[in-house]
Amino acid sequence: MSSSFQLPDLLGLTGSFELRTNRHCRFVTDASEKWFQELPEGVLTAEESARYKPTKAGLLAALCFPTCDLPQLRLLTDFLFVLIVCHERVMGALSPADCGWVTHEMDEDPDPVQCLTKHAVFGHLVPSFSKLVDPQKVRKDWSTRFCLAFHNYHSGQVELVASNSDLKAHGKSSTLDQGADAFLELRRKVGGWDILFLLHEALEDIRYEGATDQELDTLEEIMASTGDTLSWILDIAAYNADQSHNNPHNLISVFMSRNHLSLQGAINYAANQIKKRLSSLESMESLLFSPNSDSRSRPHHSLAAWLPLQLNWTSAPAMTKNPTHMDPRPPEALEDLRSVVQNRKDSIVGVSNWIYETELYFGTKGEEVRIFGWVFLTPPAVPETMTGN
């Protein structure tokens, strides 16, 4: 049994994407943390509230959404922290209620506010959500797409909860036996990134007006590649913590079991999957835009004084177009397509850097892991004795 493994060079794999940050990062982080600490008793546990600062959800939001204005970044930051909390909950939950769901069923009515109120924590975001998102003013099908993403998130969590129950009662789970590709799809649902990206579309008023069906299909493929890439990166980072808590719902664990791989073999396999997804994303991006697509000037703006680690990044200005660009497509369609593709690239490189900053995965040793790449396994917790209670 391995006692350590070496991470792939995730920063190198995503190095072609520019690391940018939002200039509102620190203010939004402080305000968001204060708001979560002041929620009514019982919405979050004391441990969950205390986890806000070491989680660095504000930094993650600033890296993934570097062009948002302050109110928009604040809402995205709040959503991100709730997704992080709910992900931690579902890994040990034995019922949907343990995750915060107030109902086992989701209504078919595509009402985003109604969707959010089905969850005890997301429901507290409704006032700020309603101030910034008017379903009547966004793209026509946005509400339907948002609710579908939320329904998928709910169904993914319910499936994972059922798997936890099966493991506790019978020592096996059909979810883990159904195949690695099916588990990757489940991992994407449980991650909740589709919810976050759709919220970003509404906040930035992205409508894809004038985009062709072929362009939209290509964009969907880019979104799928992004979801896969984020799932692989996060599960590589989370493997040590997951195995130490006897949690088998991790892509590395699943591929070790299904493909009969060693731990390092599974890590290397995951790195190759990330390479393939990134290569696919870049190929599909070239289908959307001509080689002489607009360049952008990005003045340097460092927040390194606020961070424990030094990161090379630049502050992100508003998206602007080169006036000499001769693409015949409607400017609005091109701007929306570019905004979405850039957001996915920002998210991938942002997550790749954030995993070393947050204490979720490597504790306080993120800098050491980033420099040397070695992760030493924490001994698994002793499983609770099965009592039948």
C-alpha cells in the first residue's frame, strides 16, 4: 500500500491560461464571511461557519470570475461557499435532509427561486439572488436551464446519499459498481459547477444572441470538457482527505478499483484525462474564433499581499473588442461566446491554483505540496463498528 503519491504538474498543465483575479476580492471575502457568520443558528454548524476563512471561497470566486462587478462577485462567492459546504456534507450524509434538502422531490416548474428554497442553505441566498437576477430579463430559456442544473445537482446528491447508505448497510454500492464514466457524470452533477456558471451568465447578461446552432453545440462541448477537467483536478487534490475519511466517492478511488490501477497509476491516468480535456477545449475554441481574434490589454494588479503564497496574476479589465477584427458575425454573439469560453478558462486555471491555497486538501502545507508535488497519505480513520442503529 502506497504511503505517498506525486501530484501531476497541474499548474503546468493549465499554464497556457492566464491567471487573473477580481479587484473586489478582499472586500467581498470579508463581507461574505461576516454574512455567513450572522446566519440564524442551525443554518450552518459552528464547524462549517469556522471553515469559511481557511476555505478561501472568496479567492476562488475572484479567480473564476475576474471581470464581475462587486455585487455580482459577492453573490457568486456566497454560492461557491454553499456548494463547498454542501459537498462536504453529502460525502457523509445518510439522508437528503443531512445535506440540507427540505424535500426529496423537485418541482417541474422552472422557477429558480422555488428551486433555491428547496434547500435550507441556498434558500437564504434568495433575497440577494432576486435583487440581481430577474428571470424576465435574462435569456428566454435561462430559467429552464438553471432549474435543470439545480435538479441535476439535487438528483446527484440523492444518488450519493443512497450510495452512502448502501455502503453502511451492505458494504457495497451500485453507484460505485456502475462504471467509471457514469461516476464521472455523477461527480459533475454533485460538483454544482453548472449552477454557478449559469448564475454567472445571468449576472453578466450573456444571451448568445445571433449564435448559430453549431456554435452553441460547440460551446456545450467546451462546457462538458470544463466540467470534466474541474472534477478531475478537484478529486486529485481531495484524494488524501477522502481516503483518510474512508470516502470511496472519489474519481481516483473509482479508477483504481475499476481499472485495477495503483494509486500513482490512477493519478497519472487522471493527469492524462486532464490533458485530453484541455486539448479538446483548445481545439473547440479554435472552431469558434478565427486565429486573429481580438487581443486584450490586461494591466498588472497584484493582491499577493493578501495571500500567503505568491501567485503571478493580473487584474481583469472589462472585455473589449479589437476594432480591426473583421469577423462577419454579430458583435454581440462573438462577445458572449468569448465571455463564456474565457470564463471556463479562468475557472480551470483558478481552481488549479486555489487548491494549494485552501486548507481543504493539504491543510497548511499547500505551499510545500505546490513546490515539491508530494502528498503523504493520512492514515484512514477507524470505521465505526456496525451496530445496526
